[in-house]
Amino acid sequence: MAQTQLPDHPMRYALANELHARPFPVLQAPCRAMFVAIEKRGTTTEHDRLECSAHLAALLDRYGAPRPAPGVDQYSGSLGRGFLKWEMHTEFVTYTIFAAEPHGEPFSPDLFSLFPRDWLAGAPGRIVTACMVDVETVAPDEREDYMNRHFPGWFVPESLAVSVVSDDSAVVAGDFRIDEHGHVRFAILAHPEATSSRLGRIVQRVLEIETYKSMAMLSLPTAREVSRTVARLDRELAENAAGMAQESNEAAQVLHRLLAMTAEIEALSSATAFRFGAFEAYEAIVTHRIAALRERRVADQQLLGEFMMRRFDPAMRTCRSAKGRLAELSGRAERAANLLRTRVDVSNQEQNVQILKAMDRRAALQLRLQETVEGLSVVAISYYAVNLAAGLFGPLGYGLGLDKTDMVALLTIPVVAAVWFGLRRLKHRMEGGEGD
């Protein structure tokens, strides 16, 4: 800042410019919009971003248009007889060409040739949706006649949604079906006094509704697969839980199966976390964009919001249900594993108590055996000591008139006492040394 010497945050200008990076187009009716959204091969790698940028550069080179600066996520500029708007998102890239075609046939597939066929075939990804938007100027009192003449040939009546939007600035119509040329069609009947900026916002919101609706629907196959897997795991968990209620010696094997099931659930949760998180964000954007149109009913036609409520919301509820069931199953499996782990731990502790008791009994037996051995040792040592003493003091006994038997009798008690006392002192000394 010039007024102070405080340094700017390194991201200050980048983040401020991000708020203005994707302006609404400014359109004049009549015109056409050709739109394609391409799902990227990856979502975060730099290689994927470089591939998408190179694909954009190849299109710009076809028309001799200037290339954008490296690393940008959006680009707008003239492209042949149209105007290109390019945006890179986390999972997909969008290309929109706006062209003034005052005398062109509505929804003519020839207009889509502004995207060269071979260039489109070389896109680094897969097409999620492709749209054509026809914008015409129709006065309010002429709308009914215009719709009666053209809409039956453009749209499927059963799926058609029509509404007056943005304070009577335009009528938006579409059936969200893919036509024979692979495009979803939308017709916008602009009020003669609608401003170009408001018309651009309406077209942009319609394209965003179709794009984010399609991206959110990508989660439906994942949700169905998760539901099937969760149903299978739920049955296995119920069987294991029923086995836990019975006294069994197979608790360790059941715990092993529960841990394997928990690992499978966690792997499934990790694999689907991004997809389920993305669908919630996309669904919120669709709801917000429809609300921003401020719809009003045209005759007895269904609104865009009603179409989404009947066709789109059930799919999103399926996705939310699959996500919720997976989370609930994960919690149940974890609780069951913890409960069984506690049961195994208690069983192991009981076994340890029995082992300790057995060890105590063996120790007592060993002590008694040791005492017995000590007694026998006193007898054996005393026997040899008495014989040695009798031989040592034999001559003295002969001088006193004592025979060998008398000498043994006299020596036995003091020798046994001396041996017993000596062994006791030796034992105490050894026990005192172990204590030290």
C-alpha cells in the first residue's frame, strides 16, 4: 500500500481478481450458444492441466486467435465468427461459443461445427454434456403463438420445462434430452427490452444448470454400486453380530472377519469420498442457479425447478442415501469390532488368571519339593558326616571304653543339628544375596 509501508499479502491481488475471473457474457438477441463440457482424465495433476491448456491452444491456433497466458483457468476472446469462453474447473473444462446468427436455423447441427470435429475428438477427456442454446427476441404477447409453432418440433412435450425468468426478461424452455445430434437444447425467448447483460446472465445460468446437473448425476452409478456393496456387507455384519450373541470359542475368528469387513468399508469410503463430496457441491449449485432465475409459470407448463424436483432430486436422494448408509455401516462395524475385541480381551484375561493360578500351584509344589529335598539333603550329609566323625573320634572313644555304635549314637544329634543349622544359614545368605 502506498499510504503505509505495510507489505501486501502475497495472495492479495490474486484472490481479489478471482472474484472477477468469470464474468457473465454480454449478448444481443438473436444469437446462438454452442457449449461442451469435457470431464478431465484427472483432477489435480499438473499434467492434466497442461493437457487441457494445450487443447485450448490447438483450438485457438485453428482460428489464428491469441493464446492465453500460461497457467490461467479461464479465457475469453473472439474465435472466427463467434466469441469463445473457456473455463477450467476441478473435474471438467467447458467451452462456450456465442455466435450472432440472425437468419440461422435454430438448433442446426452445422453451428456446432465451430468446434472442429477432429479437434473435439482429440480432447483429453470425455464429453459430459453438449448444449445448443437458441436465443430469440419475442414480445410477451407473441410468446404463446411462438411456442405453439416451434416447441413441439424442438422438444419432447412430456419432459418440457418452461418458465418466465428474471422479472419477465425472458422465457426459458428445455427438455434436458439429448437430440439425434448429441446435443441438449434450450430456447430462450428474450423480452425486446431485456438488457444484454441480463440476457448473458440468463444464458450462463441455464448452461450452468445443465453442466452441474450432469456432473452431479455422475455420482448415481457410484451410489448404486455402493448400495449393493453395503447391502452385502450389512448382511455379513448381521450374521457376525448374531454369532457374537452366542457363547462361542470362535470369537477370535469372528473378530478377524469383522476387522477385514471394516477394512473393506474404509477402503470403499475412501474411494467414494471425493465423488460423494462433489455431488453435494454440484447439487447445491444447481439449486442456487434455479433460484437465481426467479421462475414464474407459463400456462400449465412445469417449471425448471419442478422438473428437477421430479427427475433430478430422486437421483440425489439416492446418492445421499448411499453415502449415509455407508457411513452408518462403518460406525456399526466399528462398534461391533470394538465390542468383540473387548470380549476377546476379557476372555484372554480370564485365561491369564487361570495360567497365573496354575503357576502359583506349581510354585507351591516346587517349594514343597525343595523343602523335601532339603530335608533329604540334611539326612544324607548328616549320614556321611556322622561316619566321618565316628572315624575321626574312634581312637578317643576306644580309650574311654566306647565302641563304634556308642560313638555314632553320641555324634548323630550334634552332627545333624550342625548340618541343619549350616544349611539354614547358607539358604538365608543366598536369599539375602538375591534380595540385594
